[in-house]
Amino acid sequence: MIKNILSPLILLFLLVIIFKSTQSPEVALKKNIKAIGDYHFKNVKISFLKNGKKEWELTAKESTIFDNSKKFFLVEVNGSYASKNSDQTLNFYSPTGAFYIDTGILKLVKTSSRLSQNTQSYFIVSDEMELDSYNKKLYAHGNLNINSDSIILTAQKMIGDLEKNKIYLSYDIQGSIFNNSVN
């Protein structure tokens, strides 16, 4: 009789463990915490201009600015980057990020993005993404997935040279490349 009672309980317990272990972690943002930065804003729009031309723009639900460290901390970040001749765009979303004023680097976590170069689009999901606006580089680290019409790749690191239109992958690269020829 104990066997008939314990067997379903153990099975239920194992199913709960399997379900919990396969869930991706959420980036927990604590609500109702007073911002400790120098300035705090809601519904923020930031543009990066170079020689009077907009290179990238982002919007955030909230932003906290720290004067001493010259950083913007951002919540619910949506943005876009466009190259000089507009043949390349990067659209991105992240639940949280930081912009370093001195270096022009935007760091994002749990990022979903779409990189379009000419007629090809790449969908990129990564644990961390970094946009270096001064050097025109895009870095992605951690669990990295890249999908397009012709590739499905995973890696641990990506460097995108936004001036040369090249993507470099390293560390544990796996995936498939498809030929787009018609049968």
C-alpha cells in the first residue's frame, strides 16, 4: 500500500524537478527600490551622433545615471544601429544594460537582436552583447545562437566588424550551413 502511494508522489516530484531544471532563468528586476544614482528617468530615448549623423538610437523604460562612473544603467532597452551607407542595421532588445559614456560602449544582457547586411538577416540571441560605437564592433558572449535563411550556428563568442561587414565566431562552434540552390 505504501508503494502505491509513494510511487505517484515520487513521479510527481521528479516531473517538477525536470520542469524547473529546463526553465531559462529570468533577469529579476526588483520593483519599488529607490534609485541610488545621481539621476533617474523614465521613458528615455538616447541617440549617438557622430559628425552630426545619427549612428544608433535606443529607448529604455527607465534609466539611472551615475556621474562619478559616467554610466547609464538602462531597463527594458530597445535600439537600432545603422551603418554610414545604411546597408547594415542592427535592431536589439535587452531587459537591462549599461552605456559607458567615456568609451561609447553599450553592454546588454539576455539580448535578442537582428543584424541585417545588404539582403541577408541574422537573428542573434546571446547572454551578453556589447556594441562599441567608436570602433564599430559588435561583441557577443556566452550562449550564442545565430540563425538566418542559410545558417544555424551556436558558439560562445562572436565579434562583428560593422565596417568590414564580417562576423567572426570562436569557442565551441557548432551548426549547419545550407545551400540556397533550387532543386
